[in-house]
Amino acid sequence: MPADSWLVSCSEFLLSIDFLLRSGLSCVSMPYPNILQEIQQGFYLYVPDPEQVKRVYEQLRTKDQGTPFPFWAKIWPSALALTDFLQQHPHWIKDKQVLELGAGIGLPSLRIAKHAAGIIVSDHAAEAVALLQKNIQYLGLLHVKAFCLDWNNLPEETSADTLLLSDINYAPEQFDPLLAMIRKMLVQGTTIVLATPQRITITPFAEAIQPYIKESVLQTVAENSQPVEIRILVLAL
């Protein structure tokens, strides 16, 4: 990327961060107990204690029956596969302004942060963002910020060189707003790296993004000592 283009991109990215800060989209709530765990060799993150998640969730539901189950509180195979892919192909994020939506624990963004110029890692769940902020502080990542963002209602100023999406296409009722967000980001010149399990239910979604697929790679990761195949798709105009 030419130097002047990078400066424009960097400026737009900083404006995005400033807008998010002014909008109060960072979060502070974290009711789920967490533990420090080795995720990959030599790489540790605070994660929700799996033995406590269900208990705390049931307690929260006694106060509010509408409390959603914290699916974000687990590192899913797609996040592992996306992390492996980016470590093997760092050019997709090297010296770029990166945005991750629906990040949950945020393993991909946190693991590859050293390669990126700046990162916004986000989730719609306040508890997830609070944990992201804790891990950012723990890792000392000064160029990474965590925010509450929902792809159904992204701020107009949202921009990035590379958008990371990990296992976000699991709910058919979300396909339309998700596709609208993807198309909007592609039109802005964003490259999207998406990790998805091989689900039958994603067929309409897969058909809709087919024209934008520039690269498709099958990654295999382990879950409970069993191999899981994850499709990595690179989307661009």
C-alpha cells in the first residue's frame, strides 16, 4: 500500500475509534468468573471458567428470564482456525487497520495483534467486551481497543482495511443484516476474512457471498481431541 494511502486509512481508523469512544460503546460489565488459561503454546488469555458459566447463567436468569446464554464464553473451532490461518498468512493483517465483529473472547485479534497497525475487537455482549478489555490490558496491547458493536447497527464511521468474522453465520434470521453489513464493508474497500464451520444451514448465506470469494482454504483444528474442519473465506470486490 502506498504511504499516502496508508496515512488516509490510519486517519479514518483513528476517527472510527474516536467516534466509538465519544458514543460510549465500550463496556464494563463482567459477571462470569474467569481464569488464566494457556490457549496456544506460550500464549495465555483470561477466559470464562467453564465450570462456572452455566451456574452464573442460571443465577442471572432467575433475575431476568431474557438473559441470553453466553455462547461468546467459549473459544470455538472457527476462532482457532482463523487464528491459525492468519498466523500462516499474516499479509492479510500486517500493518493494517483490523476490525473484528462478533469476536467473543477475541482469540484471532489478540493473537495476531503484533502484526497489525491497529485493531478494534468487538462483540454485542457487554460481558464479552469487558473480558476483551481485561485481556488487552493483560497483554499490554496499546494499539488494540475493545467496544460493544452490533453489525445490525454499526456506526456510519466504521471502517477497516481487514474485517475478521469467526462463526458469525449460524442464525438464518441474521443472514440478511449480516450480508448487508458485508456488502457495505466490501464497497468501502475492506477485505473480509471469514471462518465458518461446514454447516448445511449456511447454504443460502454461502451462495450469497459466492461472487466475493477470492480465496477458500480448509483448515483442520482439534476440539475435544477430535478433528474439526473449518472453511476460511477471503472476500473482496
